[in-house]
Amino acid sequence: MLKIKDARRVFFQGMPDEKVALDGLSLTLARGDFAIVIGSNGAGKSTMMNAVSGALMLDQGSIHINGADVTAMPVHARARHVARVFQDPMKGTAASMTIAENMLLAEMRQNPARLRRGLTRARRETYREHLSYLGLGLEDRLDTPVSLLSGGQRQSLSLVMAVSGEPDILLLDEHTAALDPRTADLVLNATLRAVTALKLTTMMVTHNMAHALEYGNRIIMLDAGKVLLELSGEEKARATVPDLIGHFSVKSDRMLLGA
Amino acid sequence: MDILNAWIALIPVTLAQSLILSFVVLAVMLPFRILSFPDLTSEGSYPLGGCVCAVALIAGVPPLPALLIAATAGFLAGCATAFIHLRFRIHTLLAGILITTMLYSINLRIMGKANQPIFSEPKVYDWLSPLSLSASWTKIVLVGVLALVTYLVLNLWFTTERGTAMRAVGANSDMAEAQGINVWRATIGGIGLAGAFSAFGGGLMVQSQGFADVNMGLGVLINALAALMIGEAILGRTTLRRQLAAPFVGAVVYYQLISVCLAAGLPPGDLKIATGVFVLVMLAAPTMGFRRRNAGTPAKESFRE
């Protein structure tokens, strides 16, 4: 369960270009919720993701994961609860290390590193099995440096790494945006299979309205650092792409009038 | 022929020296290649190790504990560099220069003078006196074994969970952090370890030459870098084992090249330009069409700022 309460974060405080990225944002996800986060550029989506992962500290407000207050917890300590796949395939993996080593690193999210042998035979077998679900043949390339993989393969690997150990919260930050349409579909399908099978509490940022309507059980639309719209269940099922786009244009009208 | 004979005559001396300095090359390689933290602290931690070792010996500490005390001092120096980089966001190179500069004064304070002879104190090399080898071969055997053990232990370390975590910090520190690795601890520990190796090398050198000098670090960094480049050009960087072996192989080959230059009658003052040319050739070779086979795709260089 994830609970964000009155989150506020201001960039460049007191400067002429001061920007309120999160303006009292509150949000609660129940265990197993699959929330699709939408919103125009600058709405605060990435800031919210960074706040949940710990990459960015809040000025005010609090974040609770499964009832525990993680507001002041640094990224590496929060990693036990939160896994993340970034938009950039380069960010989620260590390029100069092998596929198996990267999988090992992901495993250490749950079990902090100790002074014992890393890649044991048993572990390699487990990794082989987990990677085989992707159907990309990565299971036969465990000792290949990740730098030799394509963007899609790297992103698929990042996904497998993120869902391994079943994190309390899975953050997907436009994780298919940098991929070609076919690869994007492949990664998205793998994501859906994993999230459904493991019942992961997930937040997925996307700019694809059709995806927002089709997947997940909730839609959360951010605007100016707040939740502008929340749809779930019946409402979500009835919503259409033009409905969602409509909310975007309301905002730009307001921007025009305000200017 | 004269050159050849002169060179062969120099081999034991230069081999002993190069094995000792291979610890400094290792201390340059670890931050630079494994932690993506280009670091100049070795230039200061090497004489620090020497001075601390000399003072400890004078105080009656046995030779091995003296070396370990020296390594501890180097460890702290490395930690200091890593800390001021992490905490104050000072560029790694600048952080190393600052610590090196301050270490010069600290080294003078530790010894109380610029030069400290330790001719009559016991040395680690005395252990092998029952073998009745020549002075140089004693050093070669002892330091060679130490280097081999260090290489094997590092190989093991970097395949443990913690060692893998440390490498991840160098490969992609944001990603490592997101996987629950404490980047501060790994960086400080890793740079500290490099400082310890450098100071250990300083201690070995002091026990070998029989004196410590505050200026003994002058230029050691560029020599170490040259040796590293040569080692990497010979072995490549495709696997962890090769990367870890490069400092040792590089140190031996580099000092033999220098020795050839000396044997050929090159005045010592011209050695710096020879060193520069070696490094330049090693760095330029890949762009001039002498690509190594099996070199694989070089990992993109990205260093922390």
C-alpha cells in the first residue's frame, strides 16, 4: 500500500523561476492497485515518481509504504520496498556488467549484499528461468555484457530485474517511450503479465491515452502538482480517449486565460 | 650488445622495483576503472605510506605491522578524498589534488624532517634471508608472492555480493543506488582500499630502499598511469581478471621499457618524455588502426563529476 499525503516540493525556491512541482498532492494506492498516471509535461508526474523512489526529498508532506513512514528514507534504503523502470534503457542496468551480474544486483534489493559468493550455480538457474519468460533468448546469454544488448532487450531486462523479489511498489516511468512500437508492445505485454501474475502495486506513467484506458484499474491525472482527476471501476470503463484529452485542453485553456 | 648487457644487468633491480610499484598502479586502476572515480590521491598516499612505515619502524614496530599501519593511513587518505567528493560535490580529480597537497605537510609532520633513513631497522625482506638470495631476488620473490596473493584475493572479492555491488557503483551509480546499494559506503570503501594499496606500496618501497623521503611521491602517479595503460593495451579490459591483472603486467613491462631507455644511455632527465611517449602511443594506438583482436566493444567511458 502506498500513501502520499500533502506532498509539496518547490524547485528554485525564492528565485524568479520558482516552480511548484508538487502542490499538496495526496494519493492512496491499495495493495494490488495498478494505477496509470497521466498528465501534461510539467504536471509533476516525474517529481512524484522521484519522491516515491526517494530520489527527491519532499519539502512537506509524507509518504508511507505498507504503513511505514519512508519520507526521509534515502534511495538505497527504500529500494527494499520500491523498484523502478526508467524511460531511458541505459539507466536501469549496469552496462559494463553481465546480464547475470545485473540480475544479482536486483536480487540484492531485497537481501543486502553480504560477503559471500555472488553468482552461484543455483542463482544462475533461477535467473535463466526468470529471463526465459521474456522469450528473448536472454537466458542463454547470462555472461554477455549488457552493453551489447539492444535498447528493447535492456529495457526487458530492467523490467525482469524490477519485478524480481516482488517489490511493494513498482514504478514504471514511461518505460516503453524510448522503444520502437513492436518492442514497446513486447515490453508492455511482459509488464502486464508480471504485474497481473504477481499482483504488484504499480504506478505506470504514460502519454498513451489508449493504454491508460485499456490497462490498470485506476487512472490518475496530475495537473500543476495535484491530482486533477481520478477514475476507477465503472467510471474508468466508461471513459473514452476524447474525455481524457478534454481534461488536457481545459488546462491549456486555463493557461491561455491566465496568461 | 652493450645495451642488451646493460639492460639484462638491470633486470633484477628494476623487476623488484616494478613489483613494488605495481601496488601503486593497482591503486590508480581501482578508482579509475572499477569505480569510475579518476583519483590522484595515490601521489600523496604513496609517500604517506612510506613516511608512516619509516616512523613506525623507528619506533620499534616490527616490519609487517609497520606496513599494515602504513596501509591504514593510506586507507584513511583515500576515504578523505572520497568523502569530500561525495559530501561537497568537489570534482574527484580536484578532491585528490587537495588531499595530496595537504598530505605533503602531514608527511613532513609525521617524520619531523624531510628524509628518514631506516638502514638498521628490520625489514620484511629479512624473512627470506635463510634462502640466501641476492638482495634484488629476495624482494622479487617476497613482493611477487604478495602481488599474486593480492591479485587472487581481489578476484575473489569482486565476485562476492559485496564486490559485485562495489563494481555496480562504478558501472552505474544511480542504478546501483536504486538496487539498494549504499553508494557512499561503496565509494569510500573502494577509494580507501586503493589508498591502502598505494600506501602499502610506499611502505614496501621504503623498506626496500632503506629510507623515506617526503618527495618520494613526485611523479609516481604518471608512472603508474603509464604502466596501467601499457598493461591494459597488452591484456585488454574485456574481463574482470584481465582488468585486475593489467596493473601487475603493466608495471613490470613499463619499468623494463624504462630500463631499456636507461641502458641505451638516455639521461634520467629525459625519462619523463619517454614515459609521455609510451602513454601517448598506448592511448593513440587504437585510433591508428592497430586494433586488438578480441577487444570487444569498449565500454563507454563515463566518469563522475
